[in-house]
Amino acid sequence: MLVSSIARFNAAKSMNNAAFGIMQSYSQMSNAVSNNTFGGENNLTMLHAMDKKLSLDLASHSLLYKLASLQEKWAKKHQEMEIKNSFNTFA
């Protein structure tokens, strides 16, 4: 039961980190658009590379969040099964 609890806490921590990463990616995208798009000379290659990098960061953070969410659900189910089995053992 302790292992399942630790797995759930680790999954929650991973979800929190991934959600923060998603927020940071959106913030950086917003800053890139507001600071670079309308400010005189623009290097479109640099803007494209920045957009590509931030899009990949966003996709990876989203995937990490989904994986951590599934890990948390699995650990919760495993923990419930352990509790159920321990009650069946005592009965």
C-alpha cells in the first residue's frame, strides 16, 4: 500500500511539473509574439525556429501530463485493489 501511495504522489508531482511546463510554454509563446512580431526588423527563420521549439516543448509537456495522469489512475486502482485484498484476507 505504501508503494502505491508513493507512486501516486510521484505521479501528482509529475503532473504538477508538466502543467507548469505547459504554462511556461504558452507564456513564452505569448512573449515571443508580442516582442518579436511587430518590432521592426524580423528574422523569419529565427521566429520559425522559436515557434517550432516552443511547439515541441508544449507537445512534450502535454504528453508527460497525460502519462502522469494515467500513472496516477493506475496507482489509485492498484491501491484500491490492495485495500480490497487486505480486507478479504482478514475476513
